[in-house]
Amino acid sequence: MQSSNILAWLDNIQLPSNETPAWDDTEIEPSAKRIKLSRGKTDVSISRLPTPPLDMPASNKKRPRPSDDESDDDQDDATVFSQPDPDPTPKAKQFRDRLHKNKETFSGSPSRSSSTSQHSSISNASSPTKQQRNASLQETGYKSFSFTNHPDWQPEQLTKLRTELEKINNGEKIISDEIKSQFDGCNIPNFAFFDKDNPPATANWRYPDADFVDDILERAALCLDEGEGESSWNVDVHAPILRWIFPSRPQSKLLHYRYCPSATIVPGFKPQNAPSQMVDFCIVVRPQEDTPAQAIIDDLCNYRPDKTINHTDWGNLSKDPIAISIETKKHGENWTKAVHQMGTWHSAQWRSLYYDRKGIPFSGITFLPGIIVQGHKWMFVATVRHDGKAVLFQNVAIGDTETKFGIFKLLVSLQCLHRWIEREYWPAFQKDILEMNGS
């Protein structure tokens, strides 16, 4: 059949008036029916994407394909996609730069002084661990180790003193048997007593009376039981012990203790890129006013930073050399924080001692002793100088206020340190700092 005949036949077909298709949808299986299609020109099936009108111009904008060699025909595409994105995803560096800029904008504070880096976020509000980690990275900071590590960094004088303190803490032959009867029933072991007629070579100690020991024991227990603050421990427990060892009367002896919780490091010796720190007590050497040592100290203070012989200008610490520093915490408080305070303080003390020496090493001062107290427990620490940086070693137990035997060990340990200052540290200070040869 020719195409003209077919077209004529189609034109003669008559559709029903209701335009209903010739088939019956209700008889088709399965029950799920296809969507009916309309024969209108403008209707579009929803089962497929709409076809664009023929009169719509074709777009010549293509998505650029990743290619190492891009042809000239793709340059227009690259131009289209190189236009700035009005809402770009922030990149890491851009985000950090923007964050730093916003921080400066909203802080409203001027740039910090040379003692603190403007890029540092370390402050006293930072965790002790973070502060200690930062200190280990700074030239004016410190590092901390146990005494068992790096024994080759520990001078002979420190090893000797530490060994003696460890023997005292073991408690063997530290109490004369002539006072044994005063402490019957106190659970002090027999090995702690020695024959008064055959004392050990180093056992030239003083001993407190029973009432003093009882007072310390009871007051320390009350501080712990009732959760009293650090100041109560300092005033009612620690200070009486230190006063018994290092009297504070002006004309009494060479060594004194000072309660100095507000003593700050002077600007010239503060750590860089880190906050300053303080301690609670200091044991100082206090020469008489009419001695050559005091005259030289006064002369040195004329040209030292803040006119102080130490790294702090608090009270008479400006003229009395610090021999031992003591940091205290109430029972259970952060040991790391106490170590950080001592390490920062000792680091500043080393800078003070080396002021104007141009790095020339000392022949006598080889370490700085310290004590950290946590409630009942007393611990000896020491800081040396290794490769120009402070290194703190911790720790040796030297007694406690939890038992009467612990109090005896503590009092003997402190007397041992007292003797070390008089025999070792003060002569070394006079030689290295005051340049008093033969003193």
C-alpha cells in the first residue's frame, strides 16, 4: 500500500465522542497499571525527563574534564569555571588565618611583651601538663626527669646528698635511744634507735620533745580530715616545722625561713613564652650586716636587675640569697602543677645566678635543691643546669606528718639539708657569686 493511501485511510477513521481508547484498562493484569498517557501536544510523561524544545539553543558550556594537556577548545570552559565562587569552602590555612585575625580583632588587647610570645596560648589557665610541655620546648624553660634517669647529668654533690636523704628516710639509726622512753607506744621500730654511746658518724641531730610531735601530728590530721585549704597547712603545720629547723629571729643563726607566697620573679629573669610562677617558702642565707659577704651583696645589687641578689625582689629576698625553695599543695592536689612551679622558679634562679657571667660555669654551685609538699608528704627535688637549660629531677621522700616516726624522719632530713647549706652551698655561693676566695 502506498504511503498516500495510508494517510488517506487514517484521516477517515472516526474516534468515539468521549475519546475513550478502544481498550479496557480494567481487564489488564496485573493490577498495577501504567500511568495513562494523554494525546495532547503539550502533555509530558512524568516517567521520563522532559525533552527541551527544538528552538532552545544548545549550550556550549561543558564541564571541564581533568586532563594533563588541555586543548585550546577547552579554554572557554576553564574561563567559566575559574570565576570566583561567591560562597567558597574555607581551606585549612585560610581558616586558621581567619581565626587568628578574628582572635586579634575581638581580644582588644595589645601585643604582649618580649617575655611572652604573641603566638603562644599558654597561660596559668592552661593545664599543668600543657604548661610543662611548653616549658620543655622553651630556652628559658626546663625539663623534668626522675632521679633514676640521666644519672650522668647529676653532679657528684647531688648524688651524695640524695643518698644521705634516702638513708634517713629508711629510718635506720636516726634517733638516740636516750629519748626512746618518751615515745613508747608510738610504733617507732627498734632499728630507728642507736646507742647514744656509739652514734653513727652523721647522727649529730637535735630532737623535739613529745609535745611538739603530738601537736604537729594532731593539727596535720585535722587539716586533712576537715579538708582545710593550703594556707591552713602552711601556717599551722609546715611553718612550725620550718621554724623549729630554721629559726627566724634576726640575730639567731645564719639560715632563716621565709613565708613568701606572693614573691614574684622580676621581669629580667621571667621565662619567655610562658607565665611566671611562685613558691610558698624559701630558706635563705642571712649574713650579719657588718660582714664582708653582706657588703659585697649590697654592692652587687647596685647593678643587678631590680637591684636584687635573687630572681625576686620580694622583701628581704632582695638581699638574702635563696638556698632552698619550697612549694606546698594541700593533700591530693596536682603534683605536676607543683613540679612546674618549682621548675619555672629554679630556671629563673639559674638565670639570676648566671647574670653577667657570659656563660662561664660555676666551680661550686652544681644544683639547686627544692622541696615539694603535698599535705602530709614531703619530697626532695633538685634542678641542675645541662647544656644551658634547667633540668629538674624528682623525687626523694624525706618524711611526713602522718605518723610520729614520719615526723622524726622529716626533722632529721631538714637538719641534713640545713647542714648541707652551711657546709656546701653557702661557701660555694661566696666563691662563685661573691668571688670571696678562701671563704
